[in-house]
Amino acid sequence: MPARAGARQGYTVIELLIVMVIIAVLAGFAYVKMGPALQRGRVRGAASVLAGDLQYAQVLAARNREPIVISVNTATLSYQVADRSGTQVFRTRNLGANGEYGLDEVSATPATLEVFPNAIAAQSATYVLGLNGYRRQVTFSRAGQIRVATIP
């Protein structure tokens, strides 16, 4: 059928703006609901990476047959895995705002951990990673066991 003369085709600018406003409001609600879940995911990811790097330090110590030191810098929210003398750095991670995880809390007790070639540590260590109040704890026992847990 032919279209009537003067019949309107398409949408007006006002109709398009109304649809765009509705989409923006829905996206805002979705971000408010998903924001905390994304932040918790970043903390969990950072804790998993730290646990993996602690295992990597154990493997390096065994392979190189010399102690490996994990040093945490709480001011820059970063850590590094290096040999005992510090001349050879195997891995460095920035967990703070300049890193990929954007955490606002990284603490370690003690600040340095020495892992021996038999995977035993000089002492046990506790690392706490957090973002906006959500925190995960990574523990390294003297026997070389690594555990990741949520802090209530």
C-alpha cells in the first residue's frame, strides 16, 4: 500500500531522548548494584595472585637452591619477589591505585618473608588485602602452607 501523503515516518528527537534517558537510568541502577560485587572480585583476584606468587617463590627457592625473599611495601601497596641479596628481582606487583587491582589496603606481618629451598619459611606471615572495607587474608605458615580467607 502506498503511504499517505504527509504521513510521518521514523521517530522524533524527543522520542529518542526519552529512550536514551530510560536506558541511562537503568544503567545507573545496574552500576549501583554491581559496583560492590566488582570491588569484591578485585580483592579476591588480588588475593589469588598473591597466593600464586607465594607458591612461585617456593618453586624459585627450590629451583635456585637459595632463599627467596618476598618484601611488601605498604606505602606503595606493592610487593616484590627477589633473591636474598635483592640483586635479582623475579616479580614485582603493584596492587594500589596505579596497579590493575586498585586496592586501598595492603598490609603484611612481617613486611619481609624468607622462603628456603625446602619450601619452609623462616616465620609465618599474614597478608591483608582490602578495598572499601572488604578484606581478604593470605597466610603463609612456617611449613609452607598458603591459605586465603575472608576477614569478617
